[in-house]
Amino acid sequence: MKHRTGVAALVTCLLMGAAPAIAQTPAPTPPDSQADLVPVLNGGGTEMRFDWPALKVGSASYREGPTGVTVFSFDKKVLAAVDVRGGAPGTVNTDLVRLGYSSYDIDTVVFAGGSAYGLEATTAVATALKDEGRNTGRWDSIAVAVGAIIFDYGDRRLNEIYPDKKLAQAAYRAREPGVFRNGAAGAGSMTRTGDFFGCKAHSGQGGAFKQIGALKIAVFSVVNAYGLVTDREGHPAACYRDPSWPKDIRVDDLLRNLPESRKAGWGTESGRLRNTTVTLVAINQKMEPAELQRLAIQVHTAMGRSIQPFATGSDGDTLYAITTGEIDAPDLTVPGALNSVEIGSIASELAWDAVLASVPPQPALPVIAPQPPVPAKTLASYVGDYRFSNFVTVKVTLQDGKLFGQAVGRAAFNVPMDKPVELLPYDGGRFAVPGRYPMVLDFATKGKLVINPGEWVQTGIKQVRR
């Protein structure tokens, strides 16, 4: 599969500052409860195809979050190993996998957003297996799902919607062979990278696949790393940079200049954040438990090249390695037979490809330019309190012919809580708040305030004053 060419083109586009077109979809309306949410199946991002009938992938998201779930299932139970590197992991059934049994016990691998609340997704997929009759209550037929979550709350979005049982089971039932969504999809619907250096770049999930003869290796990763995603030339793959940074800055420049590179003038923010990269390495060749465990360790270690820094105390980095056992291990006395170290090296390169494939096109920073005056009546119609959740409201006011915004409950991206900030007319009647990170406000839909239209849209509802 020729993913490197496409990934390289995307990375080049991001580094040059270009803004690829992002398909616009109608902004979802915040629900009154989780019960009102409708899963969007196998949508978002871009499609990656691979040839492996025994491996099926399903994804589902609540666009109102956005947040989501990605499920990997197999035709038969598989053998698994796990390597946990981050200081803040959230996982299910890792202790079972660590026991190193040679039996094939695992049915599915589940990745989800929602932090600890998203752990429900893993157990929900297990009950879906039972409900459909694939597994039963017999001791030798219990459905076993392993999984991990990423943190997609905080200042990433203005609500606390979580991936629940309904969403997880919808993702499982939507699974199909040979198709994976790269970018803002499934568990990668609202991920971000580079907060360690203040980059706050949008991320997602990425996959890579390679077949050598009968051997098949695939790597899938949901990238929500505290560190920077690094391209193969050592540059940030995506980053909202501080204006003071050199144009051709490398990630090792930032690392060598610590702690100064995180201080004022380097343009980053401090504070403890929760970030995580969760990964699945899949192989169809039979492996002993010790070999599979070493594969997990080798690949996870190598991921420190593509994400820098990696496996910090603020990350929950977890990697599962599984084998479907469809083909026998080769006779290593035969010339050309791949040994486990070579397989691990190939998988490590695929992991870097998968991380790069997770990077979606980044929204461009608004360029503020003179705009035609907005009629006073139109500006007045925008005034009001816009509720994004029980925790965030944006108050829009009008003063001296100018619109202002102020957040209540929690800051709303570039709109602070402590004082009103001017909303500047921008691009066809929309408004923007200047800053290091994009923030566009759209009042075009009556009764709604849509912030950052696109993949990571946030929608507030105008409150009726009584």
C-alpha cells in the first residue's frame, strides 16, 4: 500500500502553511441527554483499504462531541500481548494479557474517547458479542475484549459527551474487512498533539499495512500525544507555531533548548494535561507469547521517533500486539525467511506511517482583513447567551457597533472568562478571534453559534430570555 506518498504530501502541505479544503457538514445541535444522540458510522477522515479478510474494523462517533469508538474484531480468537508506557493509562483486561498464556483468548480490541468514562465501550463490545451469539456464558466461550481510552475533554471541546454502550455496540456492528478511517474518525474524532510545546494541532487515528508474501502486518494508532508528531525529516508534522519560532524549526531544536523552548517567547503554555497514544499491531503469523510481547515492546519503543517526547507522565500510551495465527512461522534456515527482529523493525516503520497518517488537514488561521460593515440590525440579532453544555456558555454582547464575547463556566477556546473579547468580522459575515489558534464564529444558522465549522465543530444554542 502506498501510504507514504500520500502522508508525505500531507505533511509537506502542513509545513508549508497551506490549508487543504475541509468538507463542511451541518453543525450538530447539542442534545439534552446522551439518549438523544445518534451514532455516525464509519464516517470522518479518509478511507484506507487493506487486504486482510480476518481483520474487521468498525468506527462510530457522536458528532455532537465529537467523540467516538474504533473496534477491531477478528474471525476467531487471537493471541495478544500488551506494552503500557504512559504514566496515565486507562485500559481494560491488560492484566489478563500480561499472563502470557499461549491460548488464543481475545475477541476484540477497542479504542475510545471519553477518558475513563469511555472504558464502558470495551465491555459493551464484549456484551455485543454475547448478544449476537458468537460467545456464550460457558467458561470457555466468554467474550474477551481488551481496550484503552484517550482523553478528549478539557479545552479540546465545550461539552462532556462520552462514548457510551450504544455507540460502542454500533461501531462493533458496523465493522467491515479491509477498511479503516484515517484522520478525525472513531476514537480519533477529537484528538490533539503537541501541547508540550503549545502546538495544539488537530490529530486523529492512522493506519498502515504491509504484505510480504503470505505475511501481513498492520498498525493502527489513535494519536492524542502530549509530544509532537515528527515527520521523517525531523520537523513537526503539524503545529500551530509561535511566531517567534524559526521558519524551518526541527523538533530536536525544541528539545535541545528545554526548558527555554517552553517559556514565554517560545510561545507555549504550561500545565499538566492528559494525553495518550493507543496502538494496535496485528500480524497473521503464529508467534509464541514471548515473541509477541517482544514485538509489542520493540514497536512501542520505536514510536519514540515519531512522537517526541513520548510516554510521559501525562500520557497513557498503550500498545496491544495480536496474532491471528493464520500462517505458520517460517523455517529460519531458509534464505529470506524473516526473523522476529526483522518483523519488529518492519512493524516499527509501519507504526511511524500510521502516526503520520493520523494527521488531518489543519484549519487555517483566520486572516483578518477589512470587511464590509455589518448592518446594526444584523449585529443586534446575534446578541445573546449561547449554551454549549451545562459547563460552557458564551455571552455575546453589542457595544459601540462591535460584537464582544465572554465565556461563562469555562473558557471557550480564544474567548476568555475574565473579560469580553472583540469578535472581528471575517470572511463573508463570520467572525474571528485572533490568536495563535484558529477560532471562527458563525451565526448564519438562526438561534445557533457555530464555532470552528468543520471536523471539530462546536455548536451553542441561543437561550431564550424569560
